Amino acid sequence: MSTGKFRIEIQKQAYRDLEALGKGDRLPILEEIQKYLSTAPFLPAKTRIKKMTGFNPTLYRLRIGDFRAYYRIQNQTVIILAILHKKETKRWLR
């Protein structure tokens, strides 16, 4: 994959996840998604980005404070699948 500009697409479920959050959480999460995923969504940014094992197609996680954004990469598009509180992630990953 080349580093460059990636388009970010938020799927319906992730959009609903965002809508359920308070305004104080929503904006910082969107800013972090833009900051880390628009240029190199597959490169670990310290420990914020993790390639999840055992998933086909490949699943990635972006850690944003107490929240996690799960996404896949297709061509030059980052597809956000879910944005969850860290306590909800195990249930979602099953």
C-alpha cells in the first residue's frame, strides 16, 4: 500500500455509534480518525493503530482514549465499521 491521501467512509453502524455519544466525545474522535487514518491507516502510530489477528479481510483498530474505532482498508478508502467504548469491544469482535 502506498502512503498518500485516503478517503474515510463511515458505515451506518459506526455513524449510529457516533450519534449515541455526547458532543464532547464525538468531535475529538472524528479529529483523531482524520489525523491518523487519512494518511497512513495501516502504520502503527506508536500503539494507537493495531492490526487485528485472525480476521479475513484484515481488520484494524485505532485507539482513541477510552474508545476504539474498527476499520478495514479497501484500495484508498478507510471504511469505519464501528466506534465503541473499550468495554464493548470484546462483544463486538465475536
